[in-house]
Amino acid sequence: MAWEVRKRGASAGYYYLCTRVPGKPHPVKRYYGRGDAAHLTAADVERRRRTDRAAREVVRAEAARTAEADGLAAELSEWAGVLAAAWMVCSGYKRHRGSWRRTTRG
Amino acid sequence: MGKPKVGSRAWERALAADPHYVREVLKSLTDRAAGGDAGAARDMAELLDRHPHLRATVPALMALIERAEAAWVAVAAGRDEVARQAVAAEVAAMKAELLPPDAGVLDRVLAGALVVAHLAHANAALTAASPADHPTVQLTREKRLSSAQQRLFAALRNHRMIKGTKARGLRPPLKLFDAARTAAS
């Protein structure tokens, strides 16, 4: 997606937009020329890029805010799972297709 | 002092003091025993007799619970001291309800995991409910909420399962749980 300058023609170049078209295995490059349509499309693409960048920033900030707490929660959850499974095994249970079944009488 | 050379006795001693290593050993033994490996079940029962240094993991586990709770209280309350006190009081009330009078390490870990999962879920639900300008933000928040729901469900299932076996009077011979009770008290 860019203004492409040709050997002959306007020095500002011509605007092309690459998009994925359903049913086609490769991106399709569409010509917009150098008129109003080209400037409008270029502005729209730039605006979309800015909002995408801002959204990624929001996502990154939200993840960073809870990163440490999330890591600790994951570790604690892992320990809880391991200890609970150890308790079940030692109580005479076995895991059968994801559920615990009693195999001995303790 | 540098890290011990891989494979040396000092390296083995350092591994045994690492809670992650202990957890993975226990997980591996449990998975094998749960699948019907009698040798693994026996090894688990004798775990602490053979490796008494594993008792050192228990204080580390208790510290992990405290750190995880404190981190989620801080996330939930932000910089508001009154909110922090309110969330801390809620956590204390939940734990008082979840922990039996003779709570051992397993009870403490399960209750801690449940409280932390509850706080993480509440935070994820609150964030997902707030308006998002971009579909990517909304999608990421929903994924986080879904993951928090799964963790809360797992914590509830573990707590309920162990409570059920205890109600039936089952007391497994794994000494880790006994050692933990003494260490935790």
C-alpha cells in the first residue's frame, strides 16, 4: 500500500492498495491513480493504521498492568492442580478420560 | 558465586531447592500414578522419606500464595487505600469461609488459588465490560475473561473434589501434606 513513483508520470506517484480478495490465493493490487480517490483512500488507510496502533498500545498496557499478578496466579493454579491430583492418587483414585475414579478402598 | 555446573552435585542440590523443579517432579509422578503406574504411586508415597529436603518447598508455597493475593489486591484496588483495605477484607473473609479449622498446605493452596482466581476473574469481567473503541481491544479482553473463567472453574473443581474426598474420611499417606501442615501452622 503506497504511493508508487513511475519513471514517467507525476513525481508524487500513483496510489496502489494491496488487499486480500476471497477466493484468490494472493493479494490483489488495486490502482487508485493520483486524484481525489487516491488521496481519500490513502487518508483512510493512514487513519486505520493509527487506530490499530492505538488499540495495540491499549492491549499492551492492559496486559502489562496485570502481567505480574497473572504470572503468580498461573503458578499457584499449577501448584493447586498438581497437589490436588497427588491427593487423589494417594487416596486411591485413578484418572480415566479426564475424570477421577476410585480404584481401591482406603 | 556463579551458577553450579550442569550435572554436578551442587547443581542437583540447587535443583532440589527450586520449587518449579519440585512441582514438575510431583506432576510427573502424579501423572504416571494417575495413569495406573504402581511404581510411581509408591514413589509418591515415599517422596519425603527419600527426599526430605523437599519440605523446604512448603514455605515457598505459602509465600507464593501471599504474593499472588497481594498482587491481585493491588490490581483490584489500584492506588486507592480504602479500596485496598476493602478488597483485603473480602479476601480474608473468603479464606475464613474456605479454610477448615485444621487447614494443611493443600487446603491453603486450594483456597489461595480459588481466591486469586476469583479476583482475576472479577478484574477480567470488569475490564471486558468497559467500552472498547477497537474490535482488537474487545477481542483481547474477551479472551482474557475466558481464560480467567477457565482458571476459576478449575480452582472450584479442585476445591470441591478435595472437600468431597475429605468428607468421605479419606486421608492419603503422602507425607508432603502432613509436613506441610506442621510447616504452615
